[in-house]
Amino acid sequence: MISEIPTGRLSYARAWKKAHPQTPEEVAAFYRNSDAVSADLEEWHGTEGRQEWTSTIVKMAQANDVKTVLDVGAGTGDDLKALLAAGYKALQLTAVEPNRALQEALEASGLCVADRLELIFGDWDMVLCIDVLEHLTDPRGMVQKLCELVPVGKWLVESTATADVRNPSHLQQNWGWLPNGQLRRAGFAHRMSVSRL
């Protein structure tokens, strides 16, 4: 259970409000250049609740003979690092523009970092997209691409914040939206829910 706003998130929110990005290009530049993004993600991934998510993902992979993992918008890469430690091949992909400091840290950990989703092909045993869609101007387009990357019988692990006034980079136009209907229409079956807060 995460009971309070991490201090990094507060600095992230202030940085977002100060930059006030309006276009997709301005949003991308914010993610690339803001040190506050790194501080927020590092702190959030260190919380007990978020570490429980990572543990759940590793257990799911082990229970379902997962061999390949694609993480779309992996942030600090903690989920992939845990999967790599458990013996899985993993490719890191950042859907929102990778922050330079995070990209360097991920590459130093031996993770492959790609910044263009359209260059990713193939079938994946597990695709992760955790807390990404609420940041995107076209989350439905991202869901469509995710559906193309997950073959029948494999796993998509997805989390979307529906409204978070504490984090202004969760675009207000996405508040209240979830990809559940789109995923159902694409043939996905719901298997598990994990508490968010």
C-alpha cells in the first residue's frame, strides 16, 4: 500500500507545471530533459507497493514459462532487472521519450534500449505496459500496437491511472479511460488484477 506522495513526484509535478508542455514534441522534450522524472521514478519504484508488483510479474513469468519480455515504457527498468536476474531474456523499450540518465543506467545494466516503438517486431511471451498510457496523447494507438506484439495465449501486463491530480503529466484528456474494452475486442481475456494504491 502506497500511502503518501513520494517527494520525487512532487518535484516532477512542479517541473511539469513549470515547463507546461502542450504538443507531443514538447512532452517528449520534457521526458528527455527533466531530472525530476528520474527522481520520481527511482523513488516510486523503491516503495514497498511497487516492489510487490515487480515480484508478482516475476512469479507470473515463472508460472507461465515466459522466455521473452518486452517492457514498453520501463522507467527505471526495475521489472526487467528482476526478470533478468531470474534468467529471462528481456528487451527494454521506452514508449515515452527516455530520460537520458535513465537510458544510460539501463544500458549500463545490460538492457537493450529502443526509443521507437515502430521498430519493434516479433511475438513476445510477455509485454509490460505499466503506467504509460495515461501519459500519451494517443493511448488507443499504443494499445493497438501492443495487441499486435502479443500472440494468442501470451501475456499483456498493463496498468493505467484513471485520474491522478497529484501528477499533471497524467493527461487530463485520459482521465476515466481504461483500455479494457479495446483489449476485450482484440480477444484478450482478463486473468488477474493487482491493487494499485
